[in-house]
Amino acid sequence: MMRVGMLTSGGDCQALNATMRGVAKTLYNADPDTQIFGFEEGYRGLMYNDYILMKPNDFSGILTKGGTILGSSRQPFKLMRVPGENGFNKVEAMKATYRNLKLDCLVILGGNGTQKTANLLSEEGLNIVSLPKTIDNDIYGTDMTFGFQSAVDIATNAIDCIHTTAASHGRVFIVELMGHKVGWLTLHAGIAGGADIILLPEMPYNFDAVLMAVKQRNKAGKRFSILAVAEGAISQEDAQLSKKEYQKKKANSPFPSVSYELGKRIQDALGQEVRIVVPGHTQRGGSPDAYDRVVASRLGAAAGRMVLEGKYGCMAAFRNNEIVPVPLKEVAGKLKMVDPKSDIIREARDMGISFGNEL
Ligand code: F6P
């Protein structure tokens, strides 16, 4: 009979529960006596020994439920191996919980920061199997993260809804989408929603090129333009700044985000009305879509199998439609970014989509 810990850490997304269900069903199917300890609010639960001894029923009826039944938290620590104030050593605390509960392994669902900590715990001798969660799709080593497809659907719907009103009023609309430092979500939703201009962090934009793209549409009698802009998009001038200089500039900017600054510049330059739409956390909410449910179930089942076969120190990853274990040390600390030279960018350009850097 195995004793398995499970936790969800970092920002939530739509298919966390579907993925845990896949893991749990696989483990209970192999041995109905399996004990699953669900740690509450991510690593915090592991650190402070807050857990629920789950029952098979807890994993029923959650395939379509967004969020996470275990709760989540952002990582509450930085220098993870050293004791913090008052001498509390968080890593040792997590190891103690693992040891005291006599766990055989820990299944960890999370994004980049979570994978880094999972790797650290693996290096510290815990048996870890991890799963790639995030709407950002930026986890290194996997073609696909669960949560991504559902977020693409929501972001696409936001762009879809803007088309008619943009056309009626002859306005420029900027739809600002999540994705943290990468542009996967904006790229996919931008293409799916028929955006005219797509701005990504990986491809710093030139303001004159953005303006030219809008002007060309106006000249062609299109009356409106839709820009899908990643929250991490950056201008070519700003991309020249050091990280510190850029952070200072952002902190002193009167604009809440890159879209508002860009919108004001376009409006001032063209005299055409600009509106900003920020779907924000709606992109992480609600039920997983059908595709994500399949991705999550497959990843969950594969992770369950990895637990049963003792393939520890690895993340279950999607590669060429197969699920393979990838060593955590290959994943930790890296970011998967959009390649500006990739086929998808070329194909989008071939269809006339501007990436705001065509001058
Ligand atoms: O990583 C997922 C994500 O939604 C990013 O796209 C976004 O930048 C960030 O989390 C928002 O974080 P929070 O939920 O802490 O506001």
C-alpha cells in the first residue's frame, strides 16, 4: 500500500482538479488501499503539516471543476535552503512532514517556480513526480501544459466579442492577455481570434511598425484594428534598457500596463479612438475545455504510472503527443519561449498578421 502526498502550488488554472483526478484514479485502480495525503495551499501545507487524508470520493465529480480542491499559494520563500527569520528552516520542515507521514513519494502540480522547488526537494532526497501546470505554457521540456488550452479559449472569446463593437465604432482595440514573460497565450488566442497585430515579449515591437499596420488597415477601408498584446510585451527601446532601468521606468509610469501606454500613443498619433480590454484572471477561471480535460487526464494517468513504477525526480511531459518522464533538473530554472523564427510565426505573417516589428 503506497502513501502518496499531493499538492498544487502557484497560480491556479482550469485543469488542476482534472489532473489530480487522473493521478488518483490511476493509483486507486492499481491498489484501492492507496493513501493520498492532500497538502493544503501548496508547499505551505507541506511545510506546516496541513493535510487532508483524501478518499476516492474526493476525486469524483471534479473533472470539470476549475481551481484546485487543495487550494494553492504562491511560493512563500526565496532562499530555500537557508533558515529564515526566527531560525525556521522551510526545506527541513517540508522534509520532516514527508518523513513523519512515511510518504513513498510526493506528486507536485505547478508552474516554473514550483518545478524549481520540486527539483530542490528531489535533490534533498524526496521521491518526486511533478506535473506541468500553467496557462502560460512556458514550462521547459513539455510541448504543452495543462490549463493552456482553456485559457486560449477564454482569451479567444474575448477577442471574438470585440470584433463587432470594434467594427461598429471604427475603433482600435487592444486586448491585453496574460502569459507572464512569454507570448504563447497571446500568440494562439491572437491567431484563433483573428487579431490584426500581435505583440509578444519575445519580439519587441517598434511603435512606427505598429502604427503602420493600423494605417494600412485604415487605408484598405477596414475601419477597425484589433491588437492582441501580451502583458509582457515590450518596445524595442525598452528592450535596450537594463532590467533595473526598465523596472524603474515601469514603476514611475502613469500607465497601469504596456497596453495603456501603447493605446495612448496610437490615439495621439492617429486621432482614432482606442479602447483597452483586459480579461485578466478570467483567463484562469471556470471549467477546463474538452482538449484540456484530455491533456490533464493523460498527464495525470501517466504521472500515476510513474509513481507506481518508481520513476522519481521527473516531470510528466507532453512530447510529440506522447507522455514521457523528463528529469526535473533539465526543467528547473528554464523558460520555454516563443521562437520568433518558428513556423507558426511565419504562417501568421503569411496571413498578414503584423508582429509590430516589420520595419
Ligand atoms: O502564471 C500564471 C499567471 O496567470 C500569469 O499569466 C500572470 O502574469 C500571473 O499568473 C498573475 O499572477 P497573480 O494571480 O498572482 O496575480
